[in-house]
Amino acid sequence: MSNTDRPEENLQEIRRQIDDAKREYDALDMKPGESLRDFEYRVKRHSDGATSATTPLLSLKVAEKVQCQLLEQDARDAEEQLKKNS
């Protein structure tokens, strides 16, 4: 029996994969006190282990998350610099 013979099971499997990928993606936030380098290594390890079914979309979302984290880090650094200069 091929996969096309059981669309309900296929849909459930796709939803499970999406849920797993979303949980993994949501866990990628930079941890308090985590260095940017450690964060980047953790993200790299995560993206290296992504499944082929979710890799293209997940890679884009991970790249977006990394950019957001970098911007947040820059903002924190700028805030600290302003406090030092005040």
C-alpha cells in the first residue's frame, strides 16, 4: 500500500513533523547569558540535524531567528554603551 492510499495518515505525519519543527524552532531563542558564539553553534547544530522534509522552510525561519537575535544583541550592547556614557 502506498502513501497516497492513506491520506489521513500522511496528513497526521506532516502535522507531526511541522509541530516538531515548530517546537525546535521556538526553542532556538538566545538564552540569558548565552554568548552569541554559543548561540550560533547551537543553531548550526540544530539546522544540521533538521529533517529533509522541513529543511527548506526551517532553514529560512532559523535564519530569520538568528537575524532577530543579532538585532536584539546589538540593541542590548547599544543600551549598555549608552548607560556607560551617561
